[in-house]
Amino acid sequence: MGDVLAALRAAGADVAPDAPLAPLTTLRVGGPARVLVGVGDEAVLGRVLAVAAAAAWPWVVIGRGSNLLVPDAGWPGVAIRLDGALRAIAVAGEEVRAGGAAALPTVAIRAAEAGLGGFAWGVAVPGSVGGAVRMNAGAHGADMADAVVSARLVRPGATSAEVVPAAALGLRYRGSDVAPDAVVTGAVLRLAPADAGTVRAEMDDIRAWRRAHQPLHAATCGSVFTNPPGDSAGRLVEAAGLKGHRVGGAAVSATHANFVETTPGARADDVLRLVEEVRAEVARTTGVELATEVVILRPPSG
Ligand SMILES: Cc1cc2nc3c(=O)[nH]c(=O)nc-3n(C[C@H](O)[C@H](O)[C@H](O)COP(=O)(O)OP(=O)(O)OC[C@H]3O[C@@H](n4cnc5c(N)ncnc54)[C@H](O)[C@@H]3O)c2cc1C
């Protein structure tokens, strides 16, 4: 273990062994990572991935943890957080260049200030640019696919990023073809000129709508299930009578049935059991098999 930590430090990363991951997620549950590393540049990232591969330690990138369920057993390898220069946002004309660690709401605000429209929805999605590209995050009738021109991807051993055009990212409803061993270190968005005051008003409306319809006061991961074609997961969960249904410290939100709220002391297992109970009851009562939108971190087997 000491050798791997030394190699990660030599690669230029900030290294924290046995680091709790729950505080890095919006659900606030789950165990520690064997090692948490902070990485602020693409070359360091390439070296960190190579160290993990050479040690045969599994690695995962944690964005803003807003769509992530970490198991109680934690993560038995390297958990990577992008930071430093990878948080940068630069606006030039109609293009926004944002690092993989940039927060989507900050990107939305910077775009509005620059008189660019079409990204107001990002103010309500508490993820990072990297996580949002991988998930093709979206809301209020728009998604990342509408704006992304290209993304920067770093893979193990790379010394620089590969620039991948949007058409090759396979962005689709809450998913993409970004390879499991690729880290999104940045993206270029193309937006349309708009009146800054109008975009700010649009963001205010979106925030107000969220406050009225979603449990923003609680620890959640946003939508737990994707919407099945032509229907809404929240409607199905509510129709199955599951609002408020609880397992331990996890409950289906009384405000929005597609959200699970956790209370302090909740375990990841509570959330997992609740998700399975909801899925089974919705299938039993409606015949619809819901798929999870939340990413459930699973250590590789074997
Ligand atoms: C209150 C609330 C409201 C939400 N509303 C919405 C909504 O309206 N629409 C919506 O789409 N989502 C919504 N979400 C979910 C979430 O914000 C998005 O899915 C977001 O894109 C996740 O980004 P993240 O950085 O938090 O990723 P994480 O949750 O940290 O990770 C999610 C996945 O992306 C991977 N990942 C993270 N960063 C990178 C990277 N740099 N490179 C490669 N892979 C990476 C992780 O390994 C993991 O597989 C909401 C969440 C909350 C808590």
C-alpha cells in the first residue's frame, strides 16, 4: 500500500488514504476510499491512472457526487477528484470552455453573465461538467447534447487529453458512450447570444420551480430512476403508493416520488434496499421495470 501511495504522490497528486466518501456525495452515505487523490492537471491524471493500473487497484472518478451511491464497504482502490485548473471556465464569443471539475450552476451563471442563452437549466443541476457529459445531464427540455461541441478525455498513461467531437460521444437520454476508463477533463459548449437579464429571469424561474417541486432541503441524488418511454418514474412510484415509504434512514420523498431522501446515520444499504423495494412494487403494480439513473458504485469483482 505504501508503495502505491508513494507512486501516486510522485505522480503529482494530493493523496489521502482511507478517506470518507459520504461527504463528497449529495446522498451523504457510503464508506471510505482506500485512497482519495486530488488531481489538478491532465498530465498528472494520466500518471495517476497509470499508477492505479500498474498496481491493479480499481479507480473511479468522483465528480460532485450528485448522482452517486457509494456502498457501505466504500471503494477498494483509488477515488479521483478533479480540482485546481480543471475547475476553470472561460467564455470567448459563443463558446464556453469549462474544465471537468467546473460546477454546472457556475457555468450556467457565467454563460448568462456573458449574454449566452440555452444553458439556464444548468443552474439547477448540482453536478460537474465531467459528470454531466458522462450522464448527458439535462433538465427543463434541454440537455448537454444540445450544447457540447467536444470533450477532452484522458485515459490511463496518456500525457495529454484526446479531444472528442460531440458526435463521437454518443450522448443520449442520461447516458453516453464515454468509455468506462476515460475521464472527462473538460468540454467546449456552444451557446446562443441572448439578453443577460432574460436568461437571469429564466434561471430564477427554474430555481423557484425546483424549490416548489423538489426536496432541495434534503440529502438526495436527484432522480433515482430514469423515466420510462412516455411516462414519468415519479408518477409511477407515486401511483404505487410509495411516497414516504422508508427503509432505515432512507425514504421516498413526500415532495417528489422519484427522489430518495436520507437522514443522518443512514446507510447505503438502506438506500439500496429501498430502491429495490420500490422497483419491485412498481413492477408488481404497473408492469413497468424501472431502471436506475443514480450510479451505484460497484467494485469490480474478482
Ligand atoms: C437536487 C438534485 C437535482 C438534480 N437534478 C438533475 C436534473 O435535473 N437533471 C439531471 O440530469 N441530473 C440531475 N441531478 C443529478 C446529477 O446532478 C447529474 O447527473 C450530474 O451530471 C452528475 O454529475 P456529478 O459531477 O455530480 O457526477 P457524480 O455523481 O460524481 O458521478 C456520476 C457518474 O459520472 C462519473 N463521473 C463524474 N465525473 C466524471 C468525469 N470528470 N469524467 C468521467 N466520468 C465522471 C462518475 O464516475 C459516475 O459514474 C440532480 C441531483 C441532485 C442532487
